[in-house]
Amino acid sequence: MISGFRFKFRLFVRKVMNVIGLSICSLAGVLATAALCLVVGYIVKNGYQAVNWKLITQGPTPIGTEGGGLRNAIVGTLVLLAVASCIGVPLGVLAGIYQAEKAGKFAKTVRFLADVLNSVPSIVIGLFVYAVVVIPIARMHEGNGFSALAGGIALSIIMIPIIMTATEEILKMVPRRLYEGSLALGATRFTTMFRVIVPAAKAGLITGIMLAVARVAGETAPLLFTAFGNVTFSVRLDKPIDSLPLSIFYNATSPYDYLKSQAMAGSLILMMIIAVFRLSARLTTRKSKMA
């Protein structure tokens, strides 16, 4: 009788604790979703009205003159992402391949340093690139040293540990029998990796790269010290360049209402660009699972 009562009591307590735990987790999920919906809803509500064809195709007007658009910022963002991808993607993928292939103290050290770099605030990376790239260029060419190249380097440093970690984890998920079968047929480790393992993990690698690009697309702090911004249209890598995060920052802190409206529109456009990368990553992952 007593043992049966204890068993029922413990079972009741477990059920109650289970309900309480699930309720807390559900409440946390609802609050997080509500916060996200509030932010997205606010941006869409205030930015949708300002988005038009002129905003996308026209450059900024002189301060105090209404009109103009975010053409320079949109193109500049795409240029910065392209430069960052050209630097960060190869380095991140190759480093991830090394981590997946090698083991030992050095590999563990590299992994630890990558984790540390991934947690470093982006403004610190911006200051680092300012010190090692912007200032030396300014001294050599007697200018300010700000450039699209410096901005791309800062963003690529943020991308590298993200792509590196994603590449390592994705390559480890490839069945080991593919690797062993290729080696058994006489292929070298280099050939096996780049002709068997990497193609098998292609969808996952693309997903990791897209997520890294989406991660750096909204960075502002590093660009304040590197790309700096530019009121004129420019795609040159050796000149300052505008971007959506910088344009949003400058316009949002402006006393003019029309610039604040452009800041909200720029936030909406930037959010849509990031959403495209995120959705592309999800679709790529879904197709790989279906295959």
C-alpha cells in the first residue's frame, strides 16, 4: 500500500513538473516570437511607405534637400559582401577542411582561436583593420585610408570563423565509407577530399556560406572604421563606399524627418536582403535532405 502510494505520488510530481517545464518553455518561445514580430512589424509599418522606385535608383541629395534615395548604399552593400566573400569564403572553407582532416594540439588550438574570434565584438575587429589597413594606406597615399577593400577585409574576418566551424561540422557528417572507399580505390587524400567529400557536402557548405553572408550583411561598427561611407556613387575598392548599415545609422541620427524615413526604408530593404540569404540557406538544406 505504502510503496504503491509513493509510486503514484512520484508519478504525479513528475507530471506536474513536466507540465510546468513545458509551460515555461512555451512562454519563453511565445515571448521571443512576439519580440521578433514587434521588431519586424515596426520596420515594415514605418518603412513600407517610404520604399519606392526612386528610393532604389537615386543617390542621396544635399543635406536639407528632400528626396534622393539609397542607391549608393544598396550597391555599396553588395560590393562589400562580394569583397568579404572573395576573402572569407576560401579561407573559411579551407580552414574547415583542415579542421575536419587533422587532429592534435595544433588543430585544437586553431578551433579554440576560431571560437574566440567568433565571440570578439565586431567593433574590435573594425578597430583592428583600421590599425593594420586603413592607417598604413593613409600614410602611404597621404589620404584618409578608408576604402571598400578595408571594409570587405573587416567583414571577411567576421565570416571566417563562422564558415570554418560550419564546414568542419558538415564534413564530419559525410559518411565515412565514402572517404574509405575512395582511398581503397587508390585516390590520394587531397583528391578524395575535393572530388568526393566536398561535392557530397556541397549543399551544407553553401548553407553555411549563406548564413555567414547574412550574418555580416547588417554589421555597422566595423564599417565606421573602414568603409566610412560616401555620398557619391562609387564601386572602387580603394575609395570609401556607402552601405545600408552606415546609411541607416547616419540617417536615423539626422534631425530631418525625410532622412529618418529613409532610414526605416533602408532597414526594411536590409532585412529583406538578409531574409533572402536565410531562405536560400533553408531551401538548399531542404533540397539536400530530399535528395
